[in-house]
Amino acid sequence: MNSGPNQPNFYSTPPPYSQGQPGYGQPPYAVPPLPGYAQPKPPRKRRTFLWIFLGIIVVLLLACGGGFFVLSRFISNNPATNTVNAYYDAIKR
């Protein structure tokens, strides 16, 4: 498949771009920034997931602490426990 003199060559390299075009991401004009101008700060990241996670941990700790408190009060005021403790005290004497 030779390309003839009247047929275009599709495998040739494209011509180089002219030097007058600006590069990608650069403005077509070269104006320096104003003195004292600073880049704006990026927006702060939201930490919603962190606060939800910490809230769940606090609720679980309070629930476990409250459950332990209620359970310890129930065990110390249980009549069966009081009877067994009285029996052990009688044996020690």
C-alpha cells in the first residue's frame, strides 16, 4: 500500500504548532499578580463523619456506664445476695 503522489499520507506527523499559542492552563497574557495579593484559602473540609462517630462512642460509653451502675445496685440489694453474705458472715465468726 504505497501512497501515490496524488493521495494524502495519513501516517505522516502533524505540523508543529505555532509559537504564539500559550501553553495549557496559562493565560494568553502575562500580567504579574498585584502586590500583597494572596491566594484564597481552600474551603475547610467538613468533619461530619468524625462528629457522628464520636457521638456514637459517647452514647455507648454512657449506656455501658449506666448499665454497670444499675447492675451493681441490683446485685448489692438482691435478697439472695444478702442471705448468702449473712451466711458467710455467720461461718466466719
